[in-house]
Amino acid sequence: MKAVIITVGNEILKGRTVNTNTAHIGSFLTHMGYDVLRNLVVKDDPDEIGWAFETALSVSDLVVSSGGLGPTFDDMTVPSFAKHFNIDLVANQEALSFLRHKYQEQNLQVTPERLKMAMLPAGSIAVKNSVGSAPGVFMELRGKKILILPGVPAEMKDILSNASSLIGKGDLFYYEETLHLEGVMESSLAPFVSELMKKYSGKVYIKSHPLGMENNNPRLDVEVSSTGINKKEVEDAVKNAIGEIRDHWKERIGK
């Protein structure tokens, strides 16, 4: 099953905020068994947001977005999504109850701006936000699943975890291991990695991560991962490839 991640926010495109949400969501979905195809980053603009969801739905089984769920004028992900797909916005009773309780606990007035966060697409489910205010939004459309999350990382992580049963597991198994090598130049290991990638014919993905300068105390983390429908085959492929890399380098350094 395939997934696409959408990130909404001018602050991301301007470089003011680093997009750590995509890394977390991508890792979460990968370990849930989804094949994450791409990440679309768009500004706080109704047409751009609509385009992103339309594009994502055309190629995936699951779309997860983050950003644009707050009370301010530029938090427009939900209304833009609803408008693009001609879905009415309605006062979600669960979201209303949650927001009223949240603000009353803090002796704060429930203003129209705050109530805006309870206006959700008809037929959607409000997903509990244990950390902040804006609930997440889950719904199914065109036989696909959609989860809309806030952009605040702590809130995003909380709601994503709370929505795991709604998302459901994908149809793939993912497994990875990392091998740390001291005194290894990435360029020296590269030919063997290329040979190994050919040998395994796409069953494993090998990515080297340099930790030092090539000509000054070189070190590498070599990440080997695999995705497939058979858990044992996936794990065996990774373990075998890790073993071959380890044995190859031991031969090179005479240990």
C-alpha cells in the first residue's frame, strides 16, 4: 500500500522552520508497512492545498498531511480540503466537546477562532489531541484514507499515534540494520556496495552515511534496509547483506 505525505506552511518554504514532521511521519508509515512515495510541500494557499490532496490521492492509498489546523486566518488546510472536494464543513460534536473542555480547564473563553477548529468535513472523525487544542481529522474518500494533522511536532506525533488504528497497517514488512565502520572511506566502500546492490537485485537498499572527513579519521554508518511481503525473507536479506559488508571490510583491513 502506498502513502503520500503533505506538508502545509509558508514557514517551511521560506526556510524559517525545518520540516522535521516529514521525517517522523515517513518513518512511522514505513514501519507501519506503507511504501511512502513522496512528500509534497505547499504554501498556505487554498489552490495549492487542493492540488496537493488531489495529486496525492491519485497515486496513493493513504494521505497524511501536517500543518494548517490552528485558529488563525492562515490555518486553512481543512476548509481548503473541504472546498476542493465539495464537502460541507460541519460542527463536529466530539471536537466541540473536546475544545470546550480544554479551554474551560484553562479558564479561557471559547472564541469563534477557537471554535473554528471544530468545523470539520462532513463524515470525518475527530482524532484526539492529548497535547494541544486542534483535533486531527480522519476520513475516507474515493476509497482512500486521509489523515490531517497539526503542524506543531508534539501535537502531530500524539495524534498520529492516536490514529494508528484508523490508518491500519500496510501490506509490507520493513526491516533495517546499521553497521558502523571505523577507518572506512565512503569512496573505498562504494564499488563493493554497487556490486552488492546488483547481487540482491533490489531486495535490499544500502545507504552509507559518512560521519567524518574522507581524508581525516573517516567513519561510516552503513544502513541496510529491505521491504517486502515476507517478513523472514526481508530480515534474512538485510542480515546477509550486513554480513557480507562486514566480511568484505575485515578482509580489506586484514582482521
